[in-house]
Amino acid sequence: MKSVISIIVAVLLLSGRKREALQLIDHLAVSGVFILGADVLALTSDGYRHNYDSWLFELDSGSALESIEHARTYIKNYPEGCVT
């Protein structure tokens, strides 16, 4: 049985960070990691803060590969500039 890792990824979807978030997803995909969800954080002058956007993939909703695709789709479709 493969390990299931619950990841609350600090996904930074600010300019230039979406690519890095997708690279992280690719790295996790190679390891067969099951991504249960993530929070979107915004970088402000005071540091990182939650903007209350997130996604969730239930463990019994599909396979690790489906959870990876769900994460990729969320990140790719996240509107640019929405984390202000």
C-alpha cells in the first residue's frame, strides 16, 4: 500500500509563482503522492496571509493520479492577480 500524504501546500499564485507551484505538483506526481488539498496564500508586505481560497480532494474520490490532476487543474485555472 502506498503512503498517503496530506499536504497543505502554500500555493503562491502571484505573478511568476504559478509555474513554481506546478513544478512542485510535477515533483509530487513522480513520487505517487496523493494530494488532498491546498490553501492559496498571498504575499504581502507583512509576510504571507491566507486569502481563503483552497481546494480539497477527498481520499475516497479517486486515485493519487486523479488528485494530482485535480491540483494541476485548480492551479492552471486560478485567475492571475486574484490574491491581493
